[in-house]
Amino acid sequence: MVRAEAALEEPLAEARPRWGATALGRLLRNRLAVVCLAIIAVVYLAGILAPWVAPYAYDDQNLDNTYAGTSWSHPLGTDELGRDMLSRVIWAAQTTVVISAAVILTGGLALGVGLGLLAGYAGGRVDNLIMRVADAFFALPDILLLLLITATVRPRVEKLFEGQIAHWPVLGPIVDAGGPDYFLVFGALAFFGWVGIARVIRSQVLSLRESEYVLAARAMGASLWRVLGRHLLPNVTNLIVVSITFSLGAVAGTEIMLTWLGIGVQPPHPSFGAMIFNGSGLSTLRNHPNLLLVPAAVVGLLLFAFNLLGDALTDVLSPRRR
Amino acid sequence: MPGILPYIVRRLLWAPFVLLAVTLATFALGRFGPGDPIEVLQGQYNNPEVVERIRQERGLDDPFLNQYGRYMWDALHGELGTSSTYLGVAVEDIIFEKLWVTVQYNLLALIIIFAIGLPAGIWAALRRGTWQDPLTISVLLLFRSLPVLVTIPILQYILAIKLGWLPSGGWDEREILGLKLGIFDKRIIMPLLVLSLPGIAGVARLMRAQTLEVLDQDFVRTARAKGLQEFVVVSRHVARNALLPMTTIVGFALVGLLGGSLFVESLFGIPGIGQFVWKAVLNYDYDVMMAVTLITATAFILVNLVTDIAYGFIDPRVRLGGRGGG
């Protein structure tokens, strides 16, 4: 018995560091993936460091210098109010970063992974309930539900924020900074964001549940949380990493849609959605196409990078594909 | 086929519950939401007494569940309420016309997606290991990554403004065999392009993955070993087996398409259901929103049901669902 335990100990200790080392190594050997990582890092860092990196504030107007072309002081030109396009793009990246982080942490990780683990491991009625709700979400076009939210929930949330929270000491300034918009976008996205990831995690847990090591852990009297946290969660990490990569791209894409529908970030706060919306009128397009092309190029590149990286990660992390 | 009947029954029993949940949620959002439809109807300088009278006539003061029950009862009899923007017009008189516009070009897009996506996926899988495979997949991935709200204005800029090849939007119907068809006009080319490109990418990527899986199977090696022509191997043995799982995504593809129609119709000015519902949302026209939700939800549940059942017939593992096989 003692010997068997000692024999078990060794490969385990060896196995742990290998995951990070080999998977990351393989990913870094993929040149395309490295380029994608670099693109994502640049956009995200610019967003996080916006107050220091952006040459102008996002609402810095100069009505004497509207629709300017590229110049040394405005590398990407200016928009209809003379605001620097480069600065607006950088601040828009910040919006994307903030919303993505909030959505992924709550909708993706907490709700998605949590419900997926629970449904897969508990099985039976719990599983049925969670998955049928997921089915209902999946079967309907989210745009229809988003529309209903636009029509019905938005005015209430605004009223709530303006009526009460605006007078609170800490949250008050956040409301002034467009808090309700961020809250609505994030709420709507988190509301839909959990379904995909929960499904993926559940199906994996469903098969892991029957594996010998989970059986062994349960036989040894491990609690529910220990089985979930120590045995199942580490084995779905690969899936989580891949799903999160794809969802980060999806969140950035959906923000554009939400802004168009009017649930998005409101002016003067910049977001890629708002900028694209602004630049896509036919007369603007005819005379000043750069108002559309600048944000569209950045978003396109970012989404493309996320999807390519997700593909590369899938290849690297799933042993069966290789 | 043992087991297929309980499977169908289980799926059928579930469908009304989903429909009930969706309609109840929509109805609640509408009734408890902002923007009293009667006040909208009466305009800014309304007479409170008149508003109250109309409200009573329409039963808007009744308990919520009574209203919901009455609405669903009417809906079952084909009465979908009255629009408050198109004054006094019954929703059912106008909605099917709009639906027909959307359905015709979406079906065409669906056909294009599968007609191009499936061969492209097989082609890419067969070229594995050459530069053609990753290039095809990357280009397709680019189309899949871009949101329609980015592609529409860019296409309008390039094709309509810069090159002037196509009109920037619109809808023109022609009568062919007694049907009003708008899909034989050059105005529809850009919307179709926008709708099908991401779909083609999705279908091709899935098809490639399926084909790669089938290519590794023993029966493919056997087919090649017995000297069959490559074309026969691919069409009879590989494609046929790789196609099976693709049936499940027809439903999802349709969901994605109809979701995109809202933007496509609004930006290209196509008088379909997407534009209709968007206007209804802006005007708090709850009866229209409710009707659209009801119809789309029913359609999606039916499509999913049909694909699920079809797949249950094709693949016994699905209907046995973990109880037996695995």
C-alpha cells in the first residue's frame, strides 16, 4: 500500500509543470499565434494605459479642425467635432477591455464554468434544468431578446442609476462617467455569455465524472467541492482557456451590435461600436471614409486575432487533434 | 427503430414549455415595461379620461395573467393584436407580408452558404499539409470574425460608392408565378453577400473538421486500397459520412441568419421583419414585438425539433443519450 502510494506520487509531481511548459512552448512556436498575441497585447495595453498613452482626451474638441486628414499632431485624422481619432480609438479600446473583463469574469467564469461543472457533475434534475434553460437561450436569436431589453429594461436602469445611485458617495462619479451604459452592456452580455461555455464544460465533465480518478476520490470520501475544485476543474482548464479566448473576441464584436441597438455606451464616451456607427452613414462614408475605416480596421484585426489564437490554442491544448 | 418514439415524444413535450416561458417573459416585459402603448397612441396632449376609457376597453387594467391568457387564446385563433404605429391595422394583416420578404432572401442565403461552404470544407481538408488549407481557413476565419455592422458599411463604401457597381440598398419586387419575389434584383446581392460570407466560413470550418475525422477512418483506407478512384472515395465514402453531423447546424445557421437580418434590413432598407420589429421597438409597439417573438420562437423551436429528430434517426447514439451507448 505504501509502495503504491509512493509510485503514484512521482508521476504526479512530474506531470504538473509539464502542462504550462509544453503547451505554451508549442503555442510560441506557432508564429501566427505569436503575432495574434502581440496584436491583442497592443490593443489591450493601449486600452488599459489609455490615460497615459492617448495624446488627447476622448472628448477634446477642436471645431476649427474637423475632418482633418493625417498629420503629425493627429496621426489618424480627426472626426466631425475635431476630436483626435487615435485618442478615440485608444479610449474605445479601454471600453472594450473594461466590458470584456467584467463579462468574462461574471458571465464566462462564474456563471458559465460554475453552471457547467454543476450540471455535468450533479446530473439528473439539476442538469436537466440548467441545460433546458441553456437550450431556450440558444434556440432564440439573442438579438430578439436584446431588442426587448432595449425597449423595456434600459429606461428603468437609467432611472434607477440617476435617481438613487447618483447621489451615493463613491458610485456617484461612476454614474457621471457613463456607469449605467457600461452596466447595461455588461449585464446584457453576461446574461447571454454563459450558455456556450457552460455547454462545453458540462459535456466534458459528464465524461470525466465516470473516470477512475474521480471515482477513487469519491471512494476516499472527498467532498463535493474537493472533487469539483481539485479533480474536475484542473481537467477542464484547457477548455476554459480556449472558450475564453473565443468569447473575448465575441464580446468585442457584440458591443458593436449593442451600441447600434442603443444599449451601448453613449456619447461622448467612445467605443468601437459608437465610432463605427458614427462613421457608417452614407454621406459620411462618401466624404470621410476614414471615420469608419480606422475603428473598423482595429476591431477587425482584434477579432481576427482572437479567433486565430483560439484556433491555435485548440490545436495546442487538445491532444486528440495532434 | 427502437427508442426513436420516446425520443420524439420527449422532444415534443418539451417544446410547449419553452414557448410558454419565452412568450410569458416577452409579455411581462411588454406589460410592465415603460411607454404606455395607449399614451403613445394618443400623442403628447392626450386626454386622461380617453386614455383610461381605451385602457378599459382593451382590458389593460385586468390582472396580468388574465391578459396573457386572453392574448394567447386570441393568438391561437390567429389574432395577434393591433399595431399602435400602423394605426388600427391588425398585426396579422401586415406581419406575414414582412415575414415573406425576410424568409425569401434568408433561404437563398442558407442555400448559398451550404452550396459553397460544404465543398470548400472538403477541399480544404483534402489539401491538408499544403499552403492552400491554412490560407483558405484563415481567409474564411477573417470573414467570420467581422461583425455585419462592420462589413455592411465597408461593402457599401467599396461596391456602391467607390466602384458604383451596385446600389447601396433598397428592395424591388417582381411578380413571378403569382409570387412577389425580390431576390431577382441586383439590390439583393450585397445583403446576400453580407449574410452568407460568415455562414460559409462557419460551415466550411466545421465541414473541414468533420472531413478530417472521416479521412482517418479505416474504411477510407480500405476504399483507397481496393483501388477506387479518388473522386468516388471522396464523394461516396468521405463526404457522405462527414455530412451527417452537418444536419444539426442547419437550425443554428438559420437562427444566425435571422438575427443578422435586423441589421441587414435596417442598413439596406429592406422592408422585412427585422426592420419591422426594430421600428416597433423604437415606438414601444408591444403587440408587434409580441407577435414577432411568438412567430420566431415557434419557428425556431420547430426547426430545432425537426433537426433533433432527424439527427435521432440518423445517429442512434443521440436518441439513446448516454443511457445506453457512449
